[in-house]
Amino acid sequence: MSEKRILIILGGIYHDFEGFTSAVKPVLEAAGHSVEATYALDKLISLNEADYDLVLSYTSLSRHREGQHDTHPENLTQEQTAGLAHWVRNGGAFLSVHCGTVTSKPNPAFKALAGGVFVKHPPQFTFMVYPMHREHPITAGIEAFSVKDEFYIQDYEAGLEIQMVAMHEGTAYPMVWSKRECSGRVAHIAMGHSKAVWDLESYQKLMLQTVDWLTT
């Protein structure tokens, strides 16, 4: 795996953004990548002027359910969304992890790019995540594994390639998906609310292989 320059974008509510960075950044760096983490979402506007290979989103841009006043953005702006989409379609790589698909305002352009948006999740519980039978570089050598996590139910686009699924109340939901986006690549990993997931060996392997596929 050759060195890649990765930009992690963070921000929003309900999630431990610093904890995610502290857990995932060393894993990526140990694999030889350079990693920059930021809350400055406007960096998405000028990606063409930077030398990043991959943008990783761990953002939860949502209005507070309890009505508390927050200063964080509730969505990517139109300019930020357009900047990211343009960069990806011209050969960039985009990975949304867990809450990276959370947004409280309609943003069809982001949904089309990411492949889906968060709808809801039940209280955390332990569930199994299963790789699909069809082989893919993202899940090569990864067997089904158990996580205690938020089970994300999402509104996802047609035409995605599903790499992993999980079951809830008799229905299978996609947990990992990928797609090509013009000259670029996009993937989503729905698991990843806490350190209990980030520290799993299978999860870390999944993360590294997803980065590798996206930037190949």
C-alpha cells in the first residue's frame, strides 16, 4: 500500500470526533499514510488546489433533537458539496464513516455523491456484520464480525455495490457500500460510533482495505 495523503473532516453533534481521530489516525499512519484532521469544512471548496488523495468524513451535521442551540453547521453548504463532488468526479476518493452520512437538511447532491443518507437508528445493541459472498478488495480476508454499535438505517441510492450487511428485525441493511463516481471512487462504512468498534482488528483491516481500494 503506497503512501496516501488523507484529509479527515470532522464536526457536528452526538459523536466523539476527537476520539475517532485519536483511534483511526494512528492506524492509517502505521500503514504509511499521512493524515490531516480538520473541522474547517470550507477545505472542501478548494480540494483541487490541494494534494489530497482521499477525503474521509466523520461528521454528524444535524439539528439537536432536544432543541439545544448549537453553533455547528447542520449541513454542508451548496458550495462545499459542489467542491467535494467536483473533486471526486475528477479522480478523487471519498469515504464516509458512520455519521458521515448524517445531515438534517435535504441535500440531494450529497446523497447522490455519498450513495445514501442517514435516516434513523435504534438504541445501540450487538449485531453481526457479514461480508457478501462476492469477493471484493474491500472485504478480502475479512470474516463476519460482531460489533456493539448504532445500527444505521439509511436511505440509499440504487446501483451501489454492497460489501457488507447486517440484520435487524428480519431485514438486511447495507453496512458497507462502494461505487465509482465518474473518474473517482466513493465508499461508506456505517459502523463506527465508539472506541469499542474503532479498536477491533477486523474494523481496522476494513478501514485500511477501503482506503486502499478507493485510492487505487
